[in-house]
Amino acid sequence: MVFSKSFSDHLNHLARVFSALQDKNLLLNPLKCELAVQQINYLGHTITKNSIQPMNDKIEAILRIQEPRTLAQANRFLGSLGRYRKFLPKFAEIAAPIHSVTNLTRANQRKFKWQPVQSKAFHQLKELLTTEPLFLHFPVDDLPLILTTDASDIGIGGVLQQEANGQLRNLYYHSQVITPCQRKYSTIEKEALAMYKCLDRICSFVLGRTIIIMTDHCPLCYIMQKSIKNNRVNRITHLIQESNIDKVVHIRGQYNCLPDYLSRYSKE
């Protein structure tokens, strides 16, 4: 795949690619090539210059899947959704009942039982694929990214966004449960953990870019400026040093709705 910011750049890039292929005596199949197009389908996604979204035929294929009756069928259904979970902020909550009967050890796989609660989750996930705006934007160069995070006693959540042309665009959703050990962390430790886990997940987006972190936990606003009297938080501070964090901003909890939702319903 050859991406260019302008048509003239594209011609130059193609000439260099063709020259490199010719030097190695490599041939391309013309029937499998598309040149100078504004939109492509790649690895199950439809990609344009501004956004990425699931391919329609892939979504339709998932919608045609029959309700599972075995563990293997349930795992295949979840697997088919795996590459699209970044588009679904409620995925962890809705899929939790299915994960509860598929995350079985080999010795317990015979205990698989598909019940009404799993059936409800199955149909809710399908409905989500037809009702949610299934697209995410690409980051714009030279504009800062905004990562808003939150933590709860259940999990952590974060939303990566960017303000461009007067609009706040969503770039990525992330949520995950925390371990029993992490649930014993203090509030400031959980909130710091949310920052680290989200930054680690979206590292391909944030490396080399300026990022602003927003949190509803005020004591963390000084995490990049001075040492905090908490060894675990200070270790996390060192781990996130590779990110170009411009500042950490406090946001009132009532305005931190989506990350709060993701952290509290990350029951996967």
C-alpha cells in the first residue's frame, strides 16, 4: 500500500516503488493492483484519507452468523468481532456474558453452557454493529492529541481524541478490567495505571506526537512536574516518559462521562 499526501507525491512514490521492484526482478499482477484511488479496502477495513471503518461485507458476514451452540462457535463469533472492538465503546460490557462462558480452562471446557443471558448479549452485539457510527478518524499532523482516562474498582478506560477544524474527533477507544491485585490499589494508583495502560495500548498513535492527558483526579495533574509521595505512581511516571506529554489537565468528573463508563463496565 502506497500512501501520499498529494497526486504529484503519489506519482513520485509509485515511480520509486516500481523502480525498486524492477531492480529485484519482481512482477505485480495488474488485476490485483489499484492505482491513484481515494478509498481502499484493506485487512477488513475501508480506508479513506480521513477515516477508517469496517468493510460492509465483513459486517454483513458477522450478522449472518447463527447463534452459537458450542464453545468453538462462541469463540469464532467473538474472534470475528475482535478486529472491530476499537469502534465499539460498549464492547466489553455487552460481551462480558459470552466471555464468562468461553474463558474456560481445558479441564472445564465441557462445562460450556449457552443460556439466555449469552443469547441476549449475542443479539445486542449484532445490533451494535448496525446502529453505532462505526468509524474512527486518523490523527492530523502537528495537532496535539487528547487522551482522557478514568479508573474504577472494576477497570480502566480511555478515549483518544483530537480537535481539528473545530470538531473533537474520536481516534480510539480502550477499556480493560484490572486484576484482583490492582483492585487493591489506592485511587491515585488506579488513575495513574489508567494513564499508563491507555498510553501503552495506543503507543503507535502517540509516539512522536504531542499529547494532553485529561483526568478527573486532580493530584495527578503534577505527575510530570514533581515527584509524588507514592512509589507505584512514581514508577508509572517513569514508564510514560517516552510519550511527549505536554501537560496533564484536570477535568471535572461530570464531564468525564465516556472514560468513566468504559472503566466501570470493562467486565471482559
